[in-house]
Amino acid sequence: MDMLVGYASAHQHPVNVAVHLIGIPVIMLGIFIPMTWLTIGIDGFAFNLALFTVFAMFFFYLTLDWIFAVVFLIFAIVVAELAAFLGSFPQSTSLMIAAAAFFGGYIAQFIGHAIEKSMPVLLKHPIQANLAAPFFTIVEVFNLLGLREALFTEVQQRIVELRNQQSAATSMMGPDLQ
């Protein structure tokens, strides 16, 4: 819950959320394309690094919430399969697509944060941000669909508490230290 609250607190503006709903899967696609070039065969099944990453993230997300984890798994397999298709193009073409997706997705994220006037979580905690972002995308889709409202109410309450604590800490520092 703490990871979700921390991530969600920097993603409250609807434009920033919308940008992330598009940008995060695009970044995943950009990362997965070259990962599909590393493939091993197991009993006639081709298993690439992108799929391995999807399953590793799925198992991590299971520790957070099994429903979100299963939805992530389905979504991420689709992204990984699209990456494999694009990765089958001539390498120079697929590399350009991967780079455009990766950098374009991150540029979009920074624009979203500029609109929200918040620092991207990526700059504070790069590993946590990259682990949390795909999970957050699935969570936000549930929110937009009006599913699991009690969870979102609790997250918003914790964000208010977090901001109150941060505000109190800032006011205790005095004007010379701020």
C-alpha cells in the first residue's frame, strides 16, 4: 500500500494520469522490443527476455495484489507479443521503433509531471518507479472503471495524511531552512 500511495501522490492531475496510461505501456514496448531478441527454446516454446521480465514482475505484483497482478500479466503479455512482432522487423527498423517508444514515452511522462507540477518519482527512486509504474497503470484503469472503490478511497485518505505530514514538517523548519 505504501508504494501505491507514494506513487499515486505524484499522479493526481487527470492529464498526468492520462499521459501515464499511454506513456507507460509505450515505454514498456520500447524496452521489450530489444529484449525479444534474446530468446531460448524450451520444448518447442520460444521464451524471450521480455516474457521472462513480464513473469518476474507478475510474481512481484502477486505480493501486492493478486487481482491487479493477473490483469497486469494479461496486459503485459500482449505488449510483449507486440514487441516480439516489432522486434522481428529488420534490426535497424525495430531499434528505431524501440528508441522512439522508449524516449517518446519518457518525454510524455515529464510533460505530464510539468502539468501536475510534481517531480517524477523516477528522479527520486528510479528502480521503484520502474517497478511501480506498470502496476500503477493497471490500478488506475480499475479506478477509471469504478472498480475497487474502497481501495482508492483509502489511497486518497493516505495521500491527504502524507501531504499533511509533509506540510507540518516544512512549517516546522522555519522560513530560513525552506
